[in-house]
Amino acid sequence: MKPRKKSAEIILLITLILLFCFFHTGCQYAAPLALTSTSMGIAYYYTNVAEKTCCFDLDRMTRATLQALRKMGFSICDQSMTEGERTIRIKAETENLDIIIKLKKVTSKCTKIKVKVREGAKMDKATGIEIVCQIEEAAKGLTYTIGGYSFEVAMAPLSWSLTHEEIESIDGLPPKEAIRQCRVNKSPYVASGKEYIPISVDEARTYRETGIASWYGPKAMGKDGAYMTANGEVFDPNGLSAAHQYLPLPTYVRVTNLENKRSIIVRVNNRGPFVNGRIIDLSAAAARKLGFYEEGITEVLIEALKVEH
């Protein structure tokens, strides 16, 4: 009986150690346990599959997935969509991996991410979990600090209205479908029947222009409510952002009010203005900092600082 008791104690000890690791493990060191519940906020990995349920809706997770994968250097092969589910197949050339990512709607506010490799291939635990975690981080949004200014980037629900209703298409697609597929950055678009072709990233790096700036927001538009920008971000009139017709989205620019020499840095994340003679639309907060909120327009100098791919 003693050997059995000792064996039982050893098994109990191992179980307790595993449970301790499980409850104290984050994304980077997820325990390789075959579990299906992800309520503890841990990405699970088992049998070449990593998965996690995140408290973000399916639309946001789809866009976050595409953004995260491109940032990580994966090649996106194809995508398919059915009601309540998105499937994205990617390839990692260096590791010869053919990876399938499934995003499945769990509730209206939660989505399950499931990362697996094609049948017959193998994926190490770290790779699978890292993909899951990068996707989740992208969904949370990022904060950039440029020149002492902080920019919090949050994706808007696709059900929100665009700030500029005159945008008819982006990259040949309905605007929100282009935003869903992350096909906005340098894509041509049509607004009020006119086609606009953004400049390249290389051209944007040396962009410098003088012209008339205006500001926009719910008050200026004569509307209330929450809005999304042309690249799918939340439009925040109290943040330092801007709309431009031709710069890649997003681009950071320094804007100097030539009337009073005040200068700030803003994040260009939207399209516009679509009024002749104006070269940039600034958020209400940016207009206040530059000192022309009451006047409505002013002459500015715009200089690109950083272009994101």
C-alpha cells in the first residue's frame, strides 16, 4: 500500500505544479494542455493548435488579424468568410508552414482565434501562441509616442458611420469591405465621383506642402454620434489626428500654423478634405492647439515625419 500511496502523492504533486503553472501563465509561456475553455485569459496549445477566446467582436478581430500577420511578415494566401466565421490561410516561407487561422464568433462581443497548420505539418508551440497573442494585441490597439505626443489607435466597429459619407469606394470595394480587408493604406479611392490616387510611401517620406487647413468633427459636420475614419480607426475629435487626400494611412506629420508659428504633430488616419483649396482637415483638438479653432481655417506648413507601412 505504501508504494501506491507514494505514487499517488507524486501524481498529486505533479498535478498541483501543472495547475500552478496553468493559472500563472501568460501568452508567452502558455502551458501545453488540451483545454477548451479560455476564460482565464491564456492561449492554449495542443496537437498543433493554439486557440484563445478574446473579448472583441468578429469584425475587429478580422482586421486585427490581417494587420498583425502582415506586421509579423507572414504571406496571406487566401481568405474566406461565412456567417459568424472567417478563415485566413497564411504561409511562413522560412519555416515552410501552411497555417490556417479561424476566427469564430462566440458572442456578439467575443471571438475565438484558432491557429493550426495544414494536415501533416508541424508547428511548434511558441509559433502558434505568438500568432494568437500578436492578434490579440493588435485588436487592443496600439499607442504611439512621436515627438512627445501619444497617439492611441483603436479600431471602430464597422457598424459606425464614416466621417466622410462622400467616399464611394476604396480599392474598387465598398469602403467598409476595404477597411475589413485592410486594403486602405495606399489604395486609390473614389469620393463624390472623383478618383484619388495616394502617393507612395517613398514619396510620403519627403512630403512637404503649404496650403489652407480646416478642422472637422461632429460639430463642424452638424452631426452627433461615433464615427470611423477611412482606415477603420475610431474618430476622436479630442485626439490629434487629420485627414488628407493623398498621404498613405497612417502618416505622422508636423503641422505649423504660419499665422502664429505654433506647431504640433498629428496622425493622418482619414481621407479629406473634399473642399477645393484645402489641403488638410485637422481634428478639433488639433485646431485648438494651433490656435485657429474659432477662425475655422488657416495657412499651414505640413511636413511628413514618419510613414507606417
